[in-house]
Amino acid sequence: MPTPAASPDLAARCRTLTEHELFQHAVMALIAVNAVLMGLETSPRMIAAYGVPLGLANTLIQAVFVLEIGLRLLAHRPLAGFFRDGWNLFDFAVVAVSLLPVAGSFASVARIARVLRVARLVSLSPELRLIIGTMLRSIPSLGHVVALLAILLYVYGILGYHMFHAVDPAHWGTLGTALLSLFQVLTLEGWADMQRTAMTVYPWAWIYFASFVIVAVFVVINLFIAVVINNLQTVKEEQRIVPGDAAAPLRRQLAELRGRLDAFEAALDDDRRG
């Protein structure tokens, strides 16, 4: 029968394995292979020629993902600590939902879950997690910039309608088309043709377009960038991420210390029982 010390020792071994750099790289490589296979499955010719091998490969990959999640669950004591991390919860949900049958009422959900396996590359990369965290952190701050941009679009849209709807009805005939035209100007694509058409009747129309490009494109877009960069620095400070490979030895040392501490606690429990 296993001794009480087996559980802490097993958790320490699983933690050391799942936090090892080679293990994480292997999982990322498997996700990349899975992405390639899903791309091949979109080809009717590939399905007709290699449908059975592709299906077997998908089943094997799914089994490896289940094993990986199982090892990560065993590495956490208590188990609730695993689900406190949002990325762990995301990985678990993707693997669990992809176990649904690909036929029947859950077919669509299962296919979506299989596609989401590729998104697990984000959860395994600290740099990508940093970017996602920055984007989520920036959403409340970007709301004010979006409100400013909406006001500018509305004001310039009304002005554009009144000034140019008779000259260029395709772009300024209604308020809706005027707003769509201004949105196109935001992309800096095709706005020179609109300006040229308007200037055939109103030579001063360049002032309208130049002012919108300067205010809306350069000022507002740079506000977006400033907000994201500011939140990027904030998230970096909060997470205190160690860049690149420098974090790997630290993780391994922490895993070894945890394992020794678990074994020491288990030995103390045995002494008390003895």
C-alpha cells in the first residue's frame, strides 16, 4: 500500500515535470502540429486520401492533452489552486470541451473547442500572456479614447454631409455613408480620391480632410498607443516577469524546493505517527 508520503512526492514530481522547459516546449510543438493537422482537414482532397490517419492523429493528440492536464492537476496541492489561475482554467476548459463527440448536438461545440487548442499557445507563452493581459487591462482606459473618436466622427460626418453630399453622393449622400467614408479615411486608404472629387467644386476642401487626418488619425491613434504602452508597463510591474530563459532555472529551483519541503513534511508526519 502507498505511504502517506507518496502523495506529496507525486505532486512534487509532477510539478517538476510540468514546469520543466522541455515539457512546455513539447506541448507547444504538439499544439503547432495540431494546428497544421486542422489546416489539412479543410482540404477535401486530403480528407479523401488521408482521412483515417488524420483522425487517428487527432485522437492521439487529444489523449496527450488530457494526460498533460492530468499531470498539471496532480502537481497542485490543494487542487483549488489550479483553478485560481485563469489560464489554467482556460486550458482545462478547452481540453474538456474538445472531448465532446464530433457528431450529434455537440458537434459544433466540439469543432470550436478543437480550433481553440491553437489558442493554447497563448497560455503557454509568458510573452503572449503579457500582451493579452495588457489588452484586457487597456479596455477601460480605451473607452474614453473611443468616445473621443466617436464624437469626432459624428461632428465631421455631419459637416461632410452638408458640404459634399451634392458633389459626391456616393461617399457623403447620407450621414451613414459619410461616417463610413470617414472610417475609410482613418485607414488612410482612398481618402485622396475623395478629397480630389470634393476639391473640384470646393478648392478649400483640403482643410476638412487635412484637419480630420491630423486630429483623428495622428492624435487619437497615438492616444491608443500611449494607453497600451502605459498599461504594458503596469502589467509588467505587477507580474514581475523574468525575461526569456532566465526564468527557467528559477522555476526549476522553486520546484525542487517545493518537493523537498513536501518530503520533509511527510517525514515529520511519519515521525509523529511512529
